[in-house]
Amino acid sequence: MIDQSTPLPNVAVVGLGKIGLPLAAIFANNGYKVFGADINKDVVTSINQGESHVKNEPGLDHLVLNAHKNKTLSATTATSEAVAQSNIIVVIVPVLVDEQNNIDYKIIDRAVQDIAKGVKKGSLIIFETTLPPGDTKNKFGEKIEDISGLTMGEDFYLAYSPERVYSNQIIQDLQNYSKVVGGVNKKSLELASNFYKKALDCKLIEVSSLETAEFSKVAECVYRDVNIALANELAQFAEDKSVNMSEVITASNSQPFSHLHSPGIGVGGHCIPIYPYFFINKGLDQGLTSLSRKVNDNMSNYAISKIKKRIGSLQNKNILILGLSYRENVKETTKSTALLLIDQLKDNRANLFVNDPLFSDSEIAKYGANPLSLNDSFISEIDVVILQAFHQEYSHLDFHKFASCKLVLDGRNKLNKKEISQLGIQYEGIGN
Ligand SMILES: NC(=O)c1ccc[n+]([C@@H]2O[C@H](COP(=O)([O-])OP(=O)(O)OC[C@H]3O[C@@H](n4cnc5c(N)ncnc54)[C@H](O)[C@@H]3O)[C@@H](O)[C@H]2O)c1
């Protein structure tokens, strides 16, 4: 139960995207007055109309509307002003990598600059964005000191708490997952912990430093990337031995110390394929982490070579990718395996089509592919289907309409092999 006997401090949430908006909406429904800040005017407009721009997030629409009605959530593009009206500032804008996998701080640098201009004495700043260990204090804390003239740990408090939620279940995860919290000093940790206890009503894991909290998030993503790479390597070997990897995983994981992840056509999104570089680019020895990145990035090549083995040259073949998003039911293309497939299919001079119910035709066309509706009669001309992201719309896909289809490459091992094979269409999975 939240104690509302003393007035709660105002909160600024900087970055109102897939993670920031759910956070802001929960805080705003738990007694806090929340000033959201985002550089995207459309995002700000929709929130100020009580509408969530983030789709497929159970419970979020209701929370945003409710907070809007109660006047506890407003949004603005003026970050410094939102910060100046608040005592707690939560930073949740992305840090990505560029084409060469160098860390790209452009987005967060701009946000931190705006925060530093607005922050007032006594405020608590919490970074939630995934960061290379050391950045909260050495890069951003010091930058805020320089711009604001305030001293961290004394004039403003500084904490780090990674966001570990999974899109499509964020509201539930925020309550169920323990929140890892680290502070630049004891007071910062105490303030941040008290805030999360009230604002999220969740369990806490207090760690001894900012760096420990930062490291824990990157380590978790590296673990998942390495584990998937292992599953991918074993899946390829299983194919060689005519063994079904899905069956292997179920059997192996019945031993409590075995946690084999699932193999697949690639690892995308703005977490798992990116954060290993937060270690690799900061001095981690070349080893499992960097090798795993290579293994996982090579899976799209592997998938294409499997298709070629079955049907020969791809030149002038009509190939349909199902899913532009990096994974199911989320509108996000960062590091999506679909982008790797598009490049490789173009190199192979295939006629390339993409379907994704979460994107408009013009959004798909921007990636250099022809958008194709599943209701289009041209579906009957498709030679090969590649399942890249298993959106809910694909769970009952009727393959009868793929009258010329020779092969389905099921990159997520989710389709019904028996049904597809019965139609005379060859089926290939990853490790199946
Ligand atoms: N999406 C996930 O599944 C996930 C999971 C765990 C952790 N995270 C962490 O959350 C971060 C944010 O992820 P997301 O999915 O919400 O990203 P997102 O791209 O959906 O949202 C980011 C938002 O920040 C806004 N923004 C950019 N620059 C800004 C600035 N200078 N000031 C204010 N707003 C600005 C953008 O307009 C956008 O609305 C990730 O980088 C990661 O560190 C994400």
C-alpha cells in the first residue's frame, strides 16, 4: 500500500517511448504528478490527449487515459522545463551502436544536456537507460555538474536502475521483477529505493555501486546473447545429425541446471545485439561475447544458404519475409534480422517482398522492400516464405493461398510443419 500522507515529489520522465511511457503512466497512477518529456511532437500530442502511442502493451491505454483524466500525467517537448518542475528525474532514452558497432551517445547526450539545464538543488536523477559501466557517474554525472554547477551526491543525487522488462508485458514485469538499484552515495541509493518502493510497489535489489547496477544489466544481455549463440551452434550441428533441436532443448532443460535458449534466424532489437558492445568496446577480451555476436549475426546467412540448397538460385524468385520487426508483436526495427535478410536477398537478385501488420506500406518501402498484403492475389506467386517475426497474425496463416510456394523457412520454429508439408510445400526450421 502506498503511503500518501505526505505529498509525493513531482517526477520528470525523459523519453516517453516503449519503456518510458509505461513508467510515466504507472508513476502517475500511483500518486505522483508526472511531467513527461520527449522530442517527438506526435508522442507529446497523443499523451496530452490521453492516448498511448505504444501499441500491444496490455493495461497501458487505460493507465494513460486514467492519468490524463486525473491530470497527473502531461507531456512536453521542453525537457528542461519538465525537469525544473520536478524533484525526481528518470532518464530512459536509448543508447545504440552505429554501423561499425561503436557506441552512439547522440540521443542521450542531448537529453542529459537539457536535464542539466533544468535540474535544481536537491533533485534525484535516476538513469534507467542501459549504459556501459561507469557512464552514469563519469560521463553523465560529471556533465550535469559542469553544466548545472551543482555537485553530485551533495547538491543533486544520482542513481542507476536498469530496465529489464519485456515489451508486451511491461506493466506486469515492472511489478513482478525486482528493481536493481545503485547510487553514487548512500543518500542517493536511499532516495532512489524509497521512490521505487512507492512508485512501482516492487521488490528491490540494492547493490553497492552505480557500476554494479550498470554491469548487471549488460551482463544479463550478454548471457542471453551467448546462450542463444550456443543454441544456434548446436542447432546447426543437430541438423547435421538429423536430430530435432527443439526436442533436445525440452529434454536437456528438464535438468534444473540446463537453461538452453532457442535457436533462430537472428537476434535483433535495441538490447541483446547491442549491449555486448558495451563490454567489447570498453576493453573486454576477445572471447565468447564477441564470438557469440558473430554466430548470431551469421544466422541470416545460414538461413539463406539453407534456402539455396533446397531451391537453387534465388535470382528472380519471389521471396516474402514475414515480419519486419525484430521480434513478434513489437513495432521496432533496430538491428532486425529482416534488414540483414533484405540485404542478402537483394545481393542474390531475388524479388523481395515484406509483410508486417505493424507497419504501413510506406514504412516498409523505406527499407527497400515491396510491401505485400496477405490478402493480395500476388501471394499465389510467392516462391519462398521466410518467417522472421512470429506476429500473432501469423499464428493461423493459411498456406493454401501460397499456391506456387516451394519452401517455407520457419526462422522461429513456430509454424505447423505438418500442415505445410501436407500442401506439398517443403518446410525448413532452424535446428529442425
Ligand atoms: N524496449 C525494450 O524492450 C527495453 C527493455 C529493457 C530496457 N530498455 C531500455 O530502455 C531504453 C529506451 O527504450 P525504448 O524501447 O523506450 O525506446 P524508444 O525508442 O521506444 O523510445 C525512446 C524515446 O525517447 C525519445 N527521445 C529521444 N531523444 C530524446 C531527448 N533528447 N529528450 C527526450 N526524449 C527523447 C524518443 O523520441 C522516443 O520516444 C533502451 O535504450 C534501453 O536502455 C528497453
